[in-house]
Amino acid sequence: MAETYTFAATCLFGLEKFVGEEIDALGYKRIATIDGRVLFEGDISAIARCNLWLSTAERVYLVMGQFDAYTFTELFDGVKGLPWENWIGRDDAFPVTGHAVRSQLHSIPDCQSIIKKAIVQRLSAEYGIAWFKEDCVKYAVEFFLLDNRVTMMIDTSGMALHKRGYRPAAGTAPLRETLAAAMVRIARPREDVLFWDPFCGSGTIPLEAALYMTKTAPGLHRHFAAEEFYDIPESVWKQAREEAHDLQNLNTAFEAYASDIDRAMVRTAQDNTVRAGMQKFVKTFQHDALRISTGGRRGTIVCNPPYGERLMTEETVHTLYRDMGRHFATLDRWQIYILTSCETFERDYGRRADKVRRLYNGMIKCGYYQFFKNDSKQERSKNKTFQKKEV
């Protein structure tokens, strides 16, 4: 029977549900969910398959152990009691980083120092050496202290998973790929419905939609830290990548538009589309979002327009939202999904959303406003009343 390990997949706040669903789809067992992370169990293959497939997670960690620590002595003893030698060799590097939330041991530098010393003592006893060169494989050790409960982990991802490799250059206010992937899932793209981001920037949302609809593993074309780990056979990575290639479907009729009023951003989106290998499914072009039309097709708009944090002034943002509300109301039978941090968005847009989900774009709290059907005359009348009440 294959050995079972415990893992932690971290994510942006609000994306835990999606990470959990992706873990379920891969066949692994969820054991706990807290803000920003999902813990689960799996065999050694989970390291390769989860790094390749988790589109909404930031990193995948191997959990070495958990224990309570209210003092530095308890922290030292708990760390020293874990089997670090099962992974870290005598010449390997093991830098320590971490976080502490609502815990008595809140000094990160002190925790780093104590944990490093504890691992060194454990490995010194195992290998019979007092000094470590740390010039071979890197095992990045991470601790997480929450309410005095310590979780000790080894990072298997290396670069964060949102760095797919297709976007070396981004716009002024880039949307993280993992958040875009969650936005896409919520919007439920379909083969027979045009998918359009009229504020595409570097093209992240349409590209994540194309990856999703072609069943392309988001990590298929990048490297992971754990590929260097001695104890993970090369066959594990080979099998995981072969599985990903076999599952990819490049025959879908799905079509996405990535447009922007900024010609330079359109060029960037085009470059990223080619880099991702999705040019068959994503069409990039310059266009004013306030002039788009249905062309007689059914469609879904998913976008992340400027919201005054890094682009445009607050006044121009409010004007843009009012203009969007008026123009998007003319797009018959189209569903609209808009991410913004503007708290007055619905009032500016002139319509209540059918549903709002709270998400985080980095550290910026946003609302993901979802409009499932277009405004009828009756609905527009109700929304005019809503606008008057809100003013």
C-alpha cells in the first residue's frame, strides 16, 4: 500500500472552496480548511499532480508535522522531533521562512532562528556532522503559527503556482492568474457561448478560460522545486505530465475575445497568448469596451476593469462604471461578471447584481458582481428606484 502524506495547498483568501474542489477532482482527501489554505492527504504522486493541476492554489507544501508551542523551548523541541532526515540530505540547503498569526511566538526572526537550530541539531545527530555546506538541493522550510499551533512544511512548488510561465510581462495593475482562474470557474464558460474580456490588459482572464476549457494543466510547461527532490522518483513526474498531455483537449470549439482600448496592452496579450499556446482559442484586438456588440451571438463578459487603486482617478472610475451599466444593458441575453473593489459599484452601474462574491485581488478586498440576465424594462425601472434610494 502506498505511503500517505499530508499536504497543504495555500491560496488567496476567498479561493479555498475552489482549491478544495480541485483537490477532490484529483482524487485526494481533504482533511481541513482554514483561511488561505486547504490540508489534504495523498500519496507521493500528489506532489506532481497537484503542482501541475491546481489552478487556484499558490503553493503546495509537504507537511512535516504539527504541534502546539507557547514557548521557544516547545517550538525547538517540536521541530527537532520531526524526521527532517527523510528529505534533507547532508549537503542540502534548508532556508527557513514563515508566518505567525494570533500566537505568543510572534517574532518571525526569532522563530526562524530557533527552527533552523532545531533542524541542524536533528540532522547533525543523524549525519554525524556539525557544519552543513547547504550547496545542493534546496528544501525551503516554512512554518505557520496560528493560535499557537505550529505547522512545519517543505515547499514543493518553488515559484508560486500563479506564475504559469506565459506572462513574463504584465500590465500596470496585473490580475493574479489564480484569481482569474477562480473568476472563470464562477462564470461557467461554455463552448457555444462567446467569452469576452473587454478590459483584457495582459490577457490573463481569457487565457485562464482557454486553459480551463482545453483541459490544459496550468503548470504543464514550468518547473517545480520538488523535481529536484531525491526521494521523488522521476517516474512520478513523467507519469503526471503524460497524464496531463493525454487529458488536454485542443479540439474544443470554445472561443474567447481579449480586447482593450490600449494598443500596447493588446500586443502584450497577444504575446502571452502565443506563449501559452492558446492563440487558436483567444482572439486579441484593440476595441473600446463601451462599443462592443453581440453580433447576434450569446456571450459572457468577464472582466477586471480599473477601480481606482492603481489606474485612473476615482471620478473617472465612477464615470466608467455608469457608462458600462448603460452600454452592457444593450447586450441582449449576455451574462456579465465584473470584479472591482469599488463599494459604490452597483449604484454607479445602475443595477443590483444577482449575486456578489467577496474575493481578494492580492490584498485588495473586491466584490465579484454577477449579472445572470439582461435588464428588462421592468428591471430597469426597479433599478432606477434603487439608484434614487442609494443616492
